Amino acid sequence: MRGREFKDALFGHFARIGNAFASEKRIEIIDLLAQGERPVEALARETRMSVANTSRHLQVLKASRLVSSRKDGVHVFYGLADPMVLRGYRTLQALSEARLAEVGKLVDDYFGSVDGLEPVEKEELLRRARQRDVVVIDVRPAEEYAAGHIPGAVSIPFGELEQRLDEIPPGRKVVAYCRGPYCVLAAESVKALRAHGVRAVRLKDGFPEWRDAGLPVETQNDNP
């Protein structure tokens, strides 16, 4: 193989990975799979796509070896093929934030209009949770909470929040968290809680960042 052929082949393989990321829906699928495994139906529901369209995006991600699958009975579950995939996604986020002013403006405009206050950092939440001076609520879907959550957090999915307000002790400050720094569930939850007179803020990051920082994690099996 000549040098030119080597370079063309090498950069072609790099382009396969770039192509896998070249879709907002495939990036969203990677973001969802950072929470844990999902069947195609759940991914379709979360991304507001048809099952057929979601399957096509998954095949592109599988072909690039960013996503793997396993069969459990009649169901097929998809997950990130390697922790490096999540690191690559975060590098894409950081590069976009650094090079595209539109990203920072979009984030500031959205979160500034929804919850307005400065979010809580991971280390501050860990300290306050250990002192038990805040109520931590996980507003992700219940299956994500079961797969892993911040110790002591109460599972109140965003869609159930209005009906379960009486589970929040009166007078306590609430910290809500969800899937990551761009997840809208925590911000929308904070807005709803404040409308009901609850003092609430959101965690700046989400559960994947908490977990990957080596901070304590529980699963549903830890709390039978």
C-alpha cells in the first residue's frame, strides 16, 4: 500500500465516525444511551421519531461501532459500545461551545428564560445532600432512575411532578437533576416547582457527569 492509499483509507475511516455524528437525531440517541440501554421503541418515543426511522439511525451508529445491541427474549436493547463514545460526544459538545457562539447564546437564552437562577455544581450538591438540607429529585423516566441515580434522590418523573407535589416536604429546598447540562427536564421541573411556591434549583450537570466524576451512585437494587 502506498502512502497516499494509506492516508485515503485512514481518513475514510475517520469520516465514518464523523458521518455517524452528522445527524442531530443520532446525536440525541447517543445522549439518551449515555443514561443506559434502551429498546428501539423507547428511543423512538424520546426522540419523537417513528420506530422505522429510529432503527435506520441505529444501524448507522452500529455500522460505525458506536452503538452495540443485545437480545433479551423478544426485545433488542441498544447501548453505547464503549465509554470512549461518550467522551467523544462530550468533546463534540465542548468544541461546539468553544467555536460556535450560537451554542452559548442558545443555552443562555433557554435556561435563562426557564429557570433563571445559577444551577448547583456537583460538589456543592454532594455536600448539601450529605447534610440533608436539600431534597434531591430525579426527574428522568423511572427506568433511568432504576438503572442508576444520585444516592438519596427521589424519583419523580417530570410528567408526574404536578400530581406528586405533596411528596416534597414543605419548606425544604429542592435540587432537580436529569440527563445532562442540556437536558430540559430539570429546568422545566424547577419552573413548575417555583410556580407552586417551592424553592428549587437544578443541578448544572446531569447524572452521567455525576457518575463519571466518580461520585456516589445507587441503583434500584440498592434500595429494595
